[in-house]
Amino acid sequence: MQEPLTLIIEKQFFDEIIAGKKTEEYRSLSEYYISRFCMFKGEEFTGMKPIKSIRLAVGYAKDRKWAIIEVKGIFIDTFENVIPEGFKKGDECFTIELGKVLKQN
């Protein structure tokens, strides 16, 4: 089984995901996240990596809270009507559709 990709998250959003109130997580279209979420053949984009789960971790401390969350899908989204905190109209980002909490500390 492949080790889940670890993403750092703020405690407020982590708690909302654990409670089932937040079902999507957003990440910028930076080179960093493109390399983690996208597949390429040479320079050609061939699709999204088949990521089945992610580890969300609160901050960087050694004893931080974390949870492994099911990933239903990852896609690129443009915000037009509903705009999450930290983004503005027209921003593009990766949207990670979250499923069940599989494990947590």
C-alpha cells in the first residue's frame, strides 16, 4: 500500500474535516502541488495521480494531530460563485474531494 501524501493544514480546517463539516480541501496550482497531484509524459499532462488517501497534519510539530482521509477525487477548479477563505473570484486551484476519516491519532 502506498504511503499517503502528507499535507499541512490549519487546526480550524482540520477540526471541520474530522467533524464532517468540510468535505473539500484546496491547494494552489503551484509547481509544488502540480508535482504531487499531476502525471506527465515528458512535458505533456496525462492526468491526475491515482491518490486514494492523504494524511492531513496540523502544523509541523513532532507530536501534531493528524488524520488519514479518503480521497474521492482531485480536480482543478476556478472559483466563480462560492469562494473559499483565502481565495478570490477567478482563482484556480486543486480541489480535493474528501471522504471518510480512515485513521487518526
